[in-house]
Amino acid sequence: MQPMDLNLLVALEALLAEGGVTGAAARLNKSVPAMSRTLDRLRKALDDPLFVRAGRDFVPTTRALALRPRLGSLIAEAEAMLKPEAFDPLRLERRFVIRCGDDLASALGPLLSRSLGEAPGVSIVLAPEGEEGVADLRDGRVDVDIGAPGVLGPEALTQTLLRDRFVGAGRAEAAIFAGPIDAARYAAAEHVSASRRGLARGPIDRALSSLGLERRVRLIVASSGAALAAARSSDLIASVPRLVARAAVARGMELRLFDLPVTTPELTVAASWHPRQHADPAHRWLRERLRFAVASLGFED
């Protein structure tokens, strides 16, 4: 099969409508020699002369006349296929899977649910973390992964959602609030730590160690949400990402938050997705909803 591009079909339609090269050239705003060269390409591609001399005029061949009724619909269909698809969330029917930790799911889930009003046919699954890898994004089992940037390697596209930090949290009656919270007072309190792997030490402990201080971790739980729940019902102090703490307070958990008296590394939360989804209007809508949800948390300070 000879290659055939859309421009050749448009040219053939003009030639048949105008009955010759001169009229078709004027219609398509081309020179007559350029239109003649286009006719030559058409003749080679279709293996037919298309126009033959009849006296002083040129008339279309039987093949050309047979093609003419089909050209208009064929060109219209091709142009419609190449035209960017109009996107309307009201008409979207889709299930999105977002992979993130329990703490992020608790914070972002209620905010994302507000977006579903403009897309009644959309459902969102907040899938738990597991064996993170780019294969789930590549195969379409996961639409967006939310977590630390760079974990999935260079194949994934990544955008930072927010930069966070640790804050302390405890019930208002906790002993730590009886005076100014400096590093020594903070270290002397009894703590609950969050670690999926059951680790008792982390960046907060390293920061305290540089000051010659050590905190006593009485309880280790799997998530920041569980740490906050323990702090709410005891004198234990939880130190968790500010995102999680603020979301818990917004949901009605009675906790008093405070800035840590030590400097810890910044926490970066990023969204990652596969390039095959990047230009999809529906996927772009999902990513915009994610950014809006994070922005609504009001991390202005």
C-alpha cells in the first residue's frame, strides 16, 4: 500500500470539486505547479490517472468518481479523530486508583471526595502502600502514586505536592504544656513513635542526639494516625507530619499542636505517574484535583 496522508485526500476532494488543477490550487491557496505535483503524488498512490483529457478539458476517471462520495465523510472522520478531545468531568465514567499511605489517605480522602460532585461517574480508590514499583503505573493498575519523590525511578513523572515538617502533638492536659517547650523539655517527655517497620529512632532522634539529648519512646505504632490517637488518650507526645496532624484536628481530634524545638529534614510529598497517562485529559483532571486538595490544607506558614 502506498502511503496516503490527509492532505492528499483534501487535495483530491478539491480537484474533483473544481474539475482541475487551476481551480483546486486557488481553493487550497497553493500554486498551480504545487497542485500539479500533488496530483502526480495522488496518481502514484492510487495507481490511477484520476483525470484524463477529453478534447480541451480534463475529466475524472471512473475511479476518481467512485472515490468522490466517500471523501467528505472520510476527511471529516479523520479530522475529528485528530482534534483534541473535549473533556467534561460530568460525562466522565472512570475508576482511579491512587496509592498512598494510610496517613495520607486519611488526610486527602475527605478533600478528594469533594471533587466527586463535579464528576458523578468517577470513583477513587485509595490503595495502600505495598511493594512500590513503576510496573503498577506502567500497566495501569495504579494511576497515581503519592509518597517520597524519586522512589519509582526515572521512568515515572513526578510533581511535588507539598513540603512538610514534623510537629508535636498531645492532649491539652499533657505535662509537656506546663511550661515552655525547649529541646530538653521535649526530650524528657514520654513519646509515641510511628514507624511501619517498627523503628524506634529516626530524624528527630538524630537531631536530639546532636544536642546530647535522647527521648524515651514508650510506644511504637504503624502509622501517624495511630500515634495521634495514642497521644489523645494519654500523656504521650506524638511527633508526626504537619499534614497528618492538621487533618486529624480538622476532623475533630482534640489535640494541641506545637513546633518541634529541634530542626529536622524537610518532608517532601510528591505525586508520580507514568508518561503514558500524562496527556490523558481525565488523568490530568485527577492530578489537578490532587493539587487542589493539597492547596486547600492551607500550608501558608
